[in-house]
Amino acid sequence: SLLYVRRRRDVNNPGIGDDELERLSGCPREHLEFHLWYLKAKGFIGRTENGTFAITVEGIDHAGSKQGRDRPDATRLLDHAD
């Protein structure tokens, strides 16, 4: 939800930095690393020009699909906040 909401709020500045992502998610960086790697490798998130993480079009589509809801740990960063 964090990356989805950020993209929806500001499409021109959609990224969240490492420290902010850690703070907003409440998870230490070492717990986020695997999930960020996975989401990036799948093309669901990417790094912006200034080095922050942002959801991609593929990530938005995946978060909205049933398949995206089957993997709550990795896709929680993508799913739309209720």
C-alpha cells in the first residue's frame, strides 16, 4: 500500500527512500531487503532517478489482481490501502 499510495498521491514524485520506507512500514531494513529484491526482480517496483523505490505499472496491475493477493508478504508494499 505504501508504494501504491505514494504513486497515486504524486505521479511526478512517486518514490519512497530507504529510510522513509523503513519508518513507514515499521520493518527494519534487513527484513525489507528480500521483499524489495523480489518485487524489483519481478518488475513490480523500480528505482527512480533519485534512487527511491516506486511502484511500476506492472506492480499496480499485479496488486489489483487475485494473484497479487496470494502473496501478502511481498505484495503488501504494493497492495492498495483500504
